[in-house]
Amino acid sequence: MSSPLFTPFQAGALRLANRVVMAPLTRNRAPGGLPNDLMVEYYRQRASAGLIITEGTAITPQGQGYADVPGLYSTEQLDGWRKVTRAVHEAGGRIVTQLWHVGRVSHVDLQPHHALPLAPSAIRAHTKTVLIRDGVPTFVETSPPRALDLEEIPGIVRDYAHAARFAIDAGFDGVEIHGANGYLVDQFLKTGSNQRHDDYGGPIPNRARFALEVVRAVADAVGADRTGIRLSPVTPANDVQDAHPQPLFEYLVRHLAPLGLAYIHVIEGATGGARVLEDRPFDYDALRTAWRSHGGTGAWMVNNGYDRALAEQALAQGADLVAFGRPFIANPDLVERLRRGGPFNTPERATFYGGGAHGYTDYPALADAG
């Protein structure tokens, strides 16, 4: 019997050949923020995924938080991404870009004029970012941020919409708003990083305001059926937490539901870690029910530590798509390997961030191994 994992699926305007999604993976191989030919090959190799979500892509220079990650705010970047999307489409794939503003997870060396990073509140993230020093990727502590002035916020919302339009101009099939992992949208949502006392802080509706404004602006710019959002209700990534995540995220998805989005992408548990956190319990079934019961028709995408068996179980229990991250690093033909039950290449951790082709485009496909 054929597995539902390998059947076609329609997510908004996105017609997918299967339900295996390549999750966004930061690889730090875009010097100067420019997509390059190495990235063209990397994404082309993985075009058998039902959907590719690119690595986080900065919407403005202020949105940059790591060395050598790509952006989508200059014509040179747009031209580079056109080569990527053309290669993926010629290989039969579908690809969206992840719109990224890191907020406080940055360093002054990465900011225009060495300015402080921006955040909802002037609360430093106790985490690290990556700089290139003497040609070597180096982890360093993030810089203290400054709190955004109220009048600055509408401009950042417009930056998201502008980058989304650029993405469609570059040939992407859609966009995913990065609302997870302790970056700017997530920082506004959660009490640990948002201590504002204006319309964007305090009660849940205020803390959710920025996320909803960004989603509406992007959906207006490129179409809701080409727009997704990534959420991580309880991940501790980048020193982020919320006192009461269940009501917060149920409120958010209830208000996202009527917008007609292509999909909701949910990281379950700790990003890249445990799927269940004893100190941060969360009911993901209730979250999906809140989405569906308020009119959410887009795909429900699950993510974090999935293999084929877990993926098929998730689909049987109401998920529509399953995102795989690290397995795609070492297995460009992951869909076929999942179909056959392996074998699977082992990723080389030392080459995850920065470098060249080694550990990026030189992992063998099954055909090469034969």
C-alpha cells in the first residue's frame, strides 16, 4: 500500500508532488548576503521534496543576525535567487522563501553602521550568533538590543511586505514568515522578550498584534494562498519563553484562521531537540483544533525529529505535511530514501555552518552510491 507521505497535496496555491517538506536550514554560505551558484546546486539537488522552504532570508539589513546568510532586499540578491528558483522549477520542485528578521538575535558587527539590534524591549538574548573572523565561522554572544519606538513598527511591517513581493518577483512559489525560534515575530509574542506597555505589549491581543499585522501585510502583497507562517510555541531557542503559551498561540491561530493562509508550520517541542518538554507542556492537537474550528483551511505542517513512521502517524492524526530538517542536509534525495526505508547518509556536523561545497553539495544520492 502506498504511503500518504508520498501522495500529492494542495496547500493553498501550492501544488505539491508529495507531503515531504524540506525545512529551513541556515548554512551560512552566502558571502555578502548574496545567493550564489553553490546555493543553486544545493537547492536543485533537493527539488524532489514536495516543498522546499529556504534558509531564513533577511528582509532588510537590520534583519541580519548571522554572517553569510542571504537577504532579499537588493536587486543583486533578487537576481541570485532567480537562479535558485529556476533550477528548482526545472527539476520539478516547488520552493518558498522564509522571510526573516532576527530582532535582538544579532551583533553590532552585522548591523548597518554598527547600530544596536532592534527588539520589542531592550532585553538581551542570552544566546550566540555567528561572525566570520579570519575566514572562520565563530560563535559570539549577541549584542544588547534597543527597544523599537512605536512609530518604527509600521515600517518593519512594510519591510516584510516588500520582501514578499521581491520573493515572488524572484520566482518563488510563495513565502513563509519566520514567526518562530526567538526571532522578531516570536519576540513580540512572548512575555520573556516583550515587556512593552503600549499597544504591542501586555495582554495577549497586544503581543499578537505585530504577528497579525505582518501576516496580513504579506498576504495582501502576494496572496494569502501563497503565504505560510512558522511558529514554535515552547522552544527555548534563542532564550525565548512565554508564561502561558497555550492561550497565546490558540489566540494567534484563531485569528490567523480566517485569512486563508497556505499553511501553518509548527515546531513541536524544542527546535532540533526534545519533542516534549516536561517543564513546558503544550497541547498541539488543541492548537490544530483551534485553527480548524475557526476556519483555517490551509495545510497543517508539523516539524521536529520526524522519521517516516512518526510522519505517517502524524498524517493519520490530522497533519497534512511533515517537515524534515537535518536529514535533508546529508540526503539530497531524502524523499526516495524515505520511500525505500534507507539507507541514510550521516550529516557531518562540522560543516553545518559556513564553508564551501564540502558537507553542502557533495553528499551522494542513491544513484551515485549504486
